[in-house]
Amino acid sequence: MKIPPVKGTRDFYPQDMAVRNWIIDGWKKVSLRNGFEEYDGPIFEYLKMFQIKSGDEIVEQLFSFQDRGGRELALRPEITPTLARMVNQRINSLPRPIKWFSVPRLCRAERPQKGRLREFFQWNVDIIGVDDVLADAEVIFCAVDYLREVGLTPDDIVVKISSRKMLSALLHAIGVSNDLEAVYAVLDKRSKLADDAFAQLLAETVTGADKRAKILQLMSVESVEQIDDVMNLPPEAKESVDELSRLFELLAVMGVGDYCVFDIGIVRGLAYYTGIVYEIYDKASELRAIGGGGRYDDLLKLFGGPSIPATGFGIGDCVLAILVEEKGLLHKQLPAPKLDYFVACVDEPYRQAVVKLTMKLRSAGWTASFSYKAAKLSKQLKEASDQNARRCVIIGSEIENDQLIVKNMATGEQESIKLGKFLQQCHVELR
């Protein structure tokens, strides 16, 4: 009986593992050069922690279980609550600003589809302790910095930016003050619905034709400046509009402004966002969001800590891998597996010498291999070529005179060299 992998999960064969490592190594490299430190937490947490953040309905969206002590636990569907818990535990000793990143393995009990699996990896970057839009600009830059490095251009991707704080102030000014989260949920669907379907959904949520007309007018603006033309801005809304304008100025100064646009329809589904919000999409909008994030100034307080400003984003590996492959950027950037040395012998009596030299090379830090089977030298050379070896070290009767042959696999050139000299060149400890 063959047992398949669980639906929505992946087996990582060596070629798949190479892709995963390429993505994650890139995330880590970019995080570190942008001044972020890596952290991680447990793969499961108390279920209550996710209920506090997202409500009881979150239980249906994650994998939860009882441990032997009857405690209600859950596999982490995201790491932001863990971040908040960890920061709260050491809030008085952590130097600020806190600039952390993580690459957790996450699990969500969702219906698998293209770009969405039940188990995936996600790059999270956060800045805690900075109440300035400069921090929002910096994390957005970090995301684009990586996407740009893998070869994605403004013709390939776009960062759509808005503000929950601004939208809240505008909705209040229009007269929509009850159940804003329900209205946000409708607005969040705007880009996925036809005009008539969106208008119908809005009518079911917002009473008053005048209010709905104003909302539809707002949702049609294409720039921050156009908001002023639609309605008189209340002070809080003006403050948020000014904040957005400064954000776009900073992104331009940072050199990533051509990746970023204003989109008032970006709301983000999670309730804890308090200010700037954004989502990253492929320019053709053929895939799910590559990632997204925003400001969440109340989250640490929600978990029993002090009120501290915070902002950050998450990018999953599933959609990203699909996009870079569709753009033809993936396989030409994957590092090909290479051997520094393949050690071969011309005859069976020298196989022990092959094993000994191979282990010396490995101990000195070189990648080295040999053939497990006794074979003709020609077959061993083919094996060296198949393993993409840079050089092949050939051991024969000359080894008794402290000589061996080193062949350059790229040029075909070979030289006879003293074993001791070869080992010295390879910085092998002579013992």
C-alpha cells in the first residue's frame, strides 16, 4: 500500500530542496543586510493566543489539538502572535528599535489551491518601537530589495499601498461608524468582484444609498491627491493622507518608488492593522498576493504588554516560487551542485588510497566524492563529469612514488603532482 503525502503538503526531493534553500537563503541574506536579526519560536502555541488575536472563528482555519494534560494547543498558522509574546516577555531588556526577521514553517487548515497550501514557509520582517512612517518605508524597501534581487522588475510586480487609519476616518466622515470590520471585509473583496456584485455586497452591509455612493466614489480614486477632490478631509483623515504622501516620498528616495502605487482598496483581512497597509502582487494579477503587511500598533498591548508601535510584512514561498518560475528566473539562478574533487583510481588495489584521500579533502573543507563500485577509469571520469566535479584526482601505481594526477574537468588538462604538495595546496593537515 502506497501512502501519499497529506493533501496540501509537499515532499522536498533534492531538486525541490534546492529551490526552497535558494528562496530562504535569499530571504536571510537580504534581512541581514537590512539590519534585521533572526528569531524563531515553537511550532505550536496555546490555541488561546490565536483566538485573542483573530477571534474564535480562527479555530476552523488552523490545526488544533489537546495535549496529554488537556491543554488546547495549535500548530502556528502565523508567527506574529509569537513575536508579540516573545517581545512582551523581555520588553524591558530588549534594545529598541527591535528589528527582527523569521522564516517559520506554518500550517493552516485551508482548501489547497494554486499558491496556497496547508503547510508553507513565510518570510516575516518586523520593526517594533518606531512610531514613524520611515519604519514602514524601510520594511517595504526590504521586501522589494529581495524581489528586485531575484530579478523581478516594476513590470513584474507591484506593491499596492493604503491606510486602514485613513479609511476608518473617511468612513466615519461619510457616516459609517458601526461594524467597520464588516465593511472592511467587503472592501477587501473589491478587486476580486465585478462592479455589480461588489455594489450588491456593499448594499447588504451599508445602509443608505448616499453613503454607498460616496464609498464607491472613494474606491475609484487612483492617487492620494484625488481623495481631496472626493470629499472634505476630517483632521484624522488628513493626517493619514499626509502620512501616505510622506511614505511615497521616502520610497522614492530609497529607490523603490517605481514598484509602489496607491490603492485605496487594500484593506488586509486581519483586524489588528492600525495604519499603513499593503499587498504585493504580480503585475498581471494572475496569482494570489505574494505577500503583505502593515502597521499594527496595538498588538503587543492585546497580548498583555505595553502599547508599542510596530510594523512588518510576510511573504510566503508558494506564490513566490510560482512567479519566479513563470518569469524564467528560477532555474538559471539556482546554484548547480558542484564537487571540488572527484577521486578516482586506475585499479582496485588503490581504492583504499582513494577513500583515505577523499576523507582528507573533506576534513579540510572541500567537497569530494568517489565511486562506490570498482569500475574502469573511463567510467569513473564520466561519474566525475556527471557530478559536475571541477577536478578529478587520479591515483595509480605512481602513488607508491608519492605521485598522483590531477585533471581539470573543464579544460581536460592534467598534471602530475607530488601528493605532499597537492595536500599542501589544499591546506590538508599532514598527519
